[in-house]
Amino acid sequence: MEKTEKRLQFIESLLAVKGVSKRELARRMGMSPQNLFIYFQRDDMRLSVAQAAAAELGCDLTFALEREEASTSPLVLDIESLVGQNGLTRLAFLRVAFSMYGISRKDVAEKLGLNYTGVNRWFRVDDIAINYIFKIADCYGLKVRPIIKTKQAGA
């Protein structure tokens, strides 16, 4: 498996657009720069940490998993907007993708070489390492699309 793009590229791009350094983001998040740099060095972090980083940059972050051939699926976009409006869980996008594409947790566990309990834990604790989002997408021929929206003032 050849990795063509960094998994955390969406955060690096957001930092560039906002004109904020990784050191400044670490300060805003209340962590040491070294800890934040380690995430980028490993090219992985928990979704909750990525969402906290986006929030510090004035944005909301979620993901969509889509078929490669469909770069913009109205169904996925409508579901994602509904998920955001109703304040559903952090992993709602993953539940939606599993349902849309007929993916079972048991199958994900088998394909990723994980224990079924570990996959269920993602949903129990409502968090997942970003690398697993990309691994799931690879296993099922899906594309990972970060969805970053600027927060409304006062929201």
C-alpha cells in the first residue's frame, strides 16, 4: 500500500489557510509543541484531538467516506448536514458509511486484523484513530473526505 498523501494533510492545510503555526496551535490547545509535533510525525491522532484542533482554528470537522467514482454524493452531503444539525455522535459519519455500503463491524475487524471488541469500543467511546478511518476506506474502496466548516460567530 503506497501512501500518496499524509493523513493529517487536512489539518496542515487548515493551519496554512488560517496562518497559524503548529507551535501556536499547541499553545491554543494547552499542550506542549512536542506532543503536537509527535502527532504530525506519526501522521495520526484521535478524531477527538483533530476536532479540538479544528475548533481552536474556528472550524468544525467531520468526515465522509464515499465511493471513489462519486466525488460529491448528495446523499452523503445531506446525511452529514443532518448529523451536524442534530448533534449526533462524533462517529455518526462512520455509522452512516457502514449502513450505506453494507459494512459490518465484524467484517471491519477481520479485514483490519483487529478484535471485534476493539471495533465496538470505537463506537462506545465515540472516538477513533484517524489512521483507522483511512484503513477502512482502503479496505472498501472508499475515499476519505474531511469536511471542514467555519464556525458561525457566536455558535
